[in-house]
Amino acid sequence: MGQTSIPQGYSPLLSIYETQKAIGLLKRLFEDRLSGALRLHRVSAPLFVAASAGLNDDLNGVERPVSFDIRGVNDTAVVVHSLAKWKRLALKRYQFHPGEGLYTDMNAIRRDEDLDNLHSAYVDQWDWEKIITEEDRNTEYLKETVRSIVGALRDTQAFLRSVFPQLSVLPEIPEEVTFVTTQELEDRYPDFTPKERENAFVKEHPVTFLMGIGGKLKSGKPHDGRAPDYDDWNLNGDLLCWDSVNGQAIELSSMGIRVDPESLDRQLTLAGCDYRRELPFHKMLLEGQLPLTMGGGIGQSRASMLLLCKAHIGEVQSSLWDEANLQACQGAGITLL
């Protein structure tokens, strides 16, 4: 299980009712800023997909999707882990053009998550995806997009603080984004675990985009797992912000430029997943039938925690919790939704 720890002396800055009001405002504001900055259109998204389609996100390859049968349907339905692959197929179906994209509410169940302050079995994200050109498949375009997302977060935070002045007692999200690779982080902190590296670096650089996740580092181990069939491991990353309430780095977004046929071919082999080549989605991608895209997921509850200065994710979303989380929150006077 995860390690749940509530900061000593923590007290919520907003009441339960104020929190709900602030979450609604936050979501409307951020969606408006994000869609405007990245030219995204809102669409509807599935809660579950067919197991045989190869559309579900396999995350680290060990998580078990929730599955069930549907009367009259000759396939197993699996609750999505994320919409990483579905969005790319949707862009083709909607006939979007380069520079345009979509965003949607993604709701998922991750039954194997270690539950703690930041992790819940229930996942809610803004999932987004946009079509790009071959010329856009570079690090500078990725960085430009990251800065746009951070700008949307800052705008949202500023408005929230004008409505709820008590939120201004903690530091605001800085404008500057620090870009660093996973290999640079390993070189800098060779004796640290990946999480310890993130905490040490983000404490000094409160908004960090950590690039290059999925491939093996010089140590022979990847910084973190990443499925081989959506992000290009050389053109992806995680957006990390310093959570001053809990005193740790918090991952707000996993995103990147998606695999093209060449990088998919390479990464499937490196990951030992060559069997996926025969799945419908993967065959289309390898044959060049899907558009070049970039995209990611931005945690709605994580963003709410950060912007509303909360110590536990259960303060901003409803879920089920183990005894350790229930006791830790009860002892700190925290009401879980």
C-alpha cells in the first residue's frame, strides 16, 4: 500500500461547501483556458472499450483493467485506464486538421493503485489530443505546449485566489518552467530513487517538465514505466509542481508527442510487445493510417489539490479508501468526500 502522511498542523483553507464551489469554478476556468491555448474542441469519451481493439492504455503493463461482459456483445468490455490511444483514433474519425484537437473528461478505475495522499482508485483527467505535422515532432514544440498548459494553470489559480483570498497564503505557481531529462536527473542524483530525484529537483525548481520517460537509462533501468504504443519515449515527459502543503513533487500531467510508425516499431520490440502488431489500432498506426499527434492527461483531482491547497486527494474527489487512509484523515480532522 501507499504511504499516507498528513502534514502536522494541517487545516483546510476552504470548507467542504466552499471546496465544491471552488472545484466547479476551477474546472470551468481551466477548460476554457486550455482549449483556447491549444485549439481544442470538447468531445464525449467512453468509460470502457472492447478488450480486443487494443485501445486501452496498458500503463506500466502490470495493472489489471476492470472487465465485464455486456449482453449480446461478443467481446469483453474493459474500463479504460486512460484514453491515450482512443483519442488518436477519434481525431481520424472526426477528420480534424493539423493544429486542431480535442479534449474530454476521462474517468477511469485503477484497481491496483497504491492508495495514499496523491493516489486513488478513481482517476479523473482532462484528456487532450491534437494533430501535428512532421515538422512539429521536436522538443521545442513539446516545450512550447508545456508552457501553454502552465499558463492556463496560472490563469486559473489567479482567478480562484481573487474569489477565495484565503488561498493566497501559499506560494503561487511560478511562470518559469524548468526542463530536465530523466538521464540528467539520474546523473545528478545517482544514489536516489526516481521519486527521491523528483522531490529533490522540484523543491529547487517548483515547475519542472521531466523529459524522456519509458526508455532505459545508463543504469539499465527506466525512470518510470511508460507503455510503448502511445508516447515517443524521446519526446514525452511529466509536468511536476512543488506541493507546498505536503512538501513533495506532485505530477499534474503525463504527456508527449505520440509514436509514429518508426518509433512504434522500435518501442514494441524494446518492450517485448511485438504481439501487439496484430491488434487493429497498432496495425493502422504501423501502416501510416493514423494522423501524427501529441497529447496527454491532466489530473483534475491533482490540479484541484494543488490550486485549493489540499493535503489529501480524497478532499476533492469521492472514492473508496483503505483503513490506513481513513485513520490518517480522521486523526487529522480531514473529511473525505
